[in-house]
Amino acid sequence: MSEQKIVTVPEIATIEEIKDEIVDVKTFYLRFDNKEIDGNFKFKSGQFIMCTVFGAGEFAVSLPPSPENDRFHITVRRIGKVTNALHDLEVGDKVGIRGPFGNGFPFEEIKGKNVIYVAGGIGLIPLRSSIVHVLQHRQDFGRILLMYGSRSPQDLMYQYMLEEWQKIEGFETFITVDNGTPEWKGNVGIITTLFDKVEIPVDNTVAFVCGPPVMFNAVIKELMQRGIKDDMIISTLERHMKCGVGKCQHCAIGRTLVCTDGPVYTYRQIKTLGEQI
Ligand SMILES: Cc1cc2nc3c(=O)[nH]c(=O)nc-3n(C[C@H](O)[C@H](O)[C@H](O)COP(=O)(O)OP(=O)(O)OC[C@H]3O[C@@H](n4cnc5c(N)ncnc54)[C@H](O)[C@@H]3O)c2cc1C
Ligand code: FES
């Protein structure tokens, strides 16, 4: 990756396209108005940006695109003041962006390993970038597996990508929903039910896990029972952020600042923070 320049003051970006994903979740494709930044905004998979919605405020958001040749976008769930205001915007409207911030996923350290992604619901958003990156560098990794679960078929994120991923030879995808519908022909059951059906690699394996706390804890238990070590389990933490650059302490958990030390942590680190994910 060429040298990363951090945008410290919000740069204006125009919403080029809005895609409805699932209920209350939309993807916003963005283009920086400043031509020098557009196309040169370098980031690492796993980093995040701060997005300003003018008149409403600023919030932290992951970067789902791969750092290489992927359209720049964010995927946002409507949950509070700022994300509600973002959801009310239309194509052509402007937002502010600063970043990228945070540490990013440790791709150099995991080269040569099998990679398991386990995602629940919108936990697929922060993992999308990593999945696309790993698939683009297929030769650097061993087996690549995705275990993904949502409440219902309508709650599956990035359905168009899931369809593409299921066609990729060597990308082992396993999808489940808690509650099926008459049209749903796939697996029904919570995500841990997949662990009885999938032969997962244990040696030389790293697992990326993102999802709601109840899913996260159950998945960690399954992985560790099979022998995957806590320093080989990677996740991202979300905390309310203000500055994003280690100045305000808003995102502090004990001695760690999620905005600068994270948001990517191993489970070994998360355990020492003594907090629920
Ligand atoms: C690194 C990182 C990456 C993220 N990536 C994404 C992403 O890709 N997509 C996405 O949709 N979201 C993402 N988030 C979450 C997003 O930043 C938050 O949901 C943000 O707070 C939304 O702002 P809001 O004003 O819309 O909602 P808020 O008003 O901030 O409310 C959001 C939720 O937090 C609760 N809340 C409000 N204030 C506090 C407080 N002081 N302490 C604890 N809880 C509080 C609210 O009750 C509500 O449930 C990410 C967060 C981080 C830190
Ligand atoms: S958000 Fe200010 S220190 Fe992390």
C-alpha cells in the first residue's frame, strides 16, 4: 500500500448511489469532491472513518470496501440521531469524511493461514472488506470459510455478494437463518448449529468473528472448544467515539483507546479488557 494520508478535517463527499440492504440498513456510495483525495484515499481493511451528517453530528463507521479496486462506500444501520439523518439524505447530498483511523486487520501476520469468518447479522459489514481482500489474495491463504447467520432470509446482509461468493471455487460458504420461510431452501438454525455440520480447520487457522454479543460469546466457545487459540480469534470493538484520534478518551476501555489501539483486537486482548464486546 502506498503511503497513507490521514484526512484530519472533514472533507466533503457526495452521495453517488444509495442501496437498500435490509430493513434499516443502507449502503452509501461516496465520492470525494476534492479530486486530489478522490481515488487517493488509502485505507487498510479494518480501519474506520468519522462521517459527518451536516446539522446532525458525526459517527464512526467501518469501511466495507476492499482497499483495492472497490467502490468507496459505507453501510449504515439507522439507530440514532446521526444515522437517522444520514438515512434521510438522497443521491447528490453531501457528507463530511475524515480518517482513516484505527489499526486495521493484521494481514501480514496471518499470511499462509486458514481463515474462518463467522458473522452474525450486520456483523458482516466490518468483515466485508477483509473477505474481499483475502479473496483477492487467495494464493496467500489456506482454506477460506464463511459461516454467516441472520434472523431470517430478509435479514441477510449483502445478498448480491453472498450469491457471488457462493459461486467462488474454494470459498467455503455456509449460511443459516434462525427462522426460515417457505421459499428458503438453506440451513435453518442459529449460527452455532453450523459448527456440527462444517469441518473447520483448527491448526494454522485464524478466525474473524463479528456479531451481536450473544452470538459472539457462543461462537467463541465453539471455536475455543475445537482448539482455536484466543490470540487467533480476531474481532472489532465498537465504542462511542468523538475525536477518533486518541485525544478525548471517549472510547476508552480501561487503558485501551478503541479509536487508536483498535478497533481490531484479538480475543486474548478483549478478555483482558474485562468488558462485554
Ligand atoms: C469502529 C466503529 C465502526 C462502526 N461501524 C459501523 C458500521 O459500519 N455501520 C453502522 O451502522 N454502525 C457502525 N458503527 C456504530 C455507529 O458508530 C454507532 O451506531 C453510532 O453511535 C450511531 O450514531 P447515531 O447518532 O445514529 O446513534 P446514537 O445516538 O449514537 O445511538 C446509537 C446507539 O447507542 C446508544 N447510545 C447513545 N449514546 C450512548 C452512550 N453514551 N453510551 C452507550 N450507548 C449509547 C443509543 O441508545 C443507540 O442504541 C461503528 C462504530 C465504531 C466505533
Ligand atoms: S474517540 Fe477520542 S480518544 Fe477515542
